[in-house]
Amino acid sequence: MNRGRRDLLVWVVIMLGATLWLGTDVYAQSGGPCSGDVAKFCKDVQPGEGRIIKCLKEHEKELSPTCKQHVADMEKRLKETAQACQDDVMKFCKDVKSGEGRILRCLRAHQNELSPQCKERVTPQPRKQQ
């Protein structure tokens, strides 16, 4: 993979990450796999703009086994998403400023034009009823 494509892959992971990663704010409130860790390490962190995710990463070695596994699973999904969407990002969103979910919004704005692999990963899935 040439340097430009590798840099793009890293960029896509970062840009999609804040939006696709675990939705930490929701997990913190709903008893998800990292809720205890968020309460323990990040209770004073204002949710939004990836601050809780950053806090969890700062305490990565101290996280519960359940949260560590969840984080690892989400990071794997992110890498797979970045690979699936890298061509679409270059095609539709290369001039979009990164941050605050703009890349994801751009991809979703082009949802009908995305490759099937990318479309599957960035299309919101309906929430399961509890």
C-alpha cells in the first residue's frame, strides 16, 4: 500500500472512530460493557467530541476485562470500516474537513453511491427494542 493510501486509511479510522466507536456516552448511561469504567475513570469528563473515548484510552491498562475486550472489538471494526470505505472517502469526501463526524455525514450523504462494503458499515442500523 503506498504512503498516501496508508495515511488515508489512518485518517478514515480516526474520522469514523469518534462516531462509530462504542458510542461511549450511551454505554456510560445504559449499563454497557464500559459503563463501570466510565464511571470510575471518566466521571468528570464532559461527553462529546470523543472526550470519553480519549479518557478510556488514557486508562487502557486499568480497564475491566469486559471493557478491554469491547474496546478491542470496536477497534477491529473500525479498521475494517476504514478499509471498506477508503476508496469512497477519496471519491466523495476528500475535501471534507475532518472532525465532529463530518466524514461520516459525507459518506451518509452519498449513501446511494457508496460501495456495498462501505454502505453496509456506515448505514445506521435500527436499534433493538429492549
